[in-house]
Amino acid sequence: MKLRIEFIDESVLYTNEYITSTIRKYAFQWQTASDSWLVRWDNVPHFPKIASFPHHRHDYRTGQEVVTDSFDVVLIDVLIYIGDQLQKA
């Protein structure tokens, strides 16, 4: 499943999810209208030292990439997070 969701502030969430009976691969990427990355959640196994491996989050809002633990997120989790962030703005 691939989606493009545009929010009231014109930021955009791109989703990419692949699910079978035994595999789930996902990436949710939130970015500004001008294509600057804000936050990305995924389970690509490229950070094996993260406690929540392979689940992790990339946060770019400080101007540098910060990779942190995450959990097995689904679309509704990401939408709630973004909604909370937009209400704070």
C-alpha cells in the first residue's frame, strides 16, 4: 500500500507498506511541502544496535538526523503523532 496524505499545513506523509502472512515491511515519511524530511518511521534492518531493532525512527527536525528507538507503528499511530504535532504548532 502506498499513500500520499497532505495535511492542513501542506506537509505530506508518504506511506509504503508491504504485508504478507509472514512479512511486514513499512516506511512512513513525513515531510514539509518543500520536501524537507521531518520524521520517518521504518523497519529496514540497518540499525542493529537500536534496542527496538529493526523498528526505529529518524527525526530531522533539528537539522540533523537523529535515529531513536521506535515500535512497530501502523498508519493510525503516525497520524495521531502528526496530528498532535500540528496542534502544538
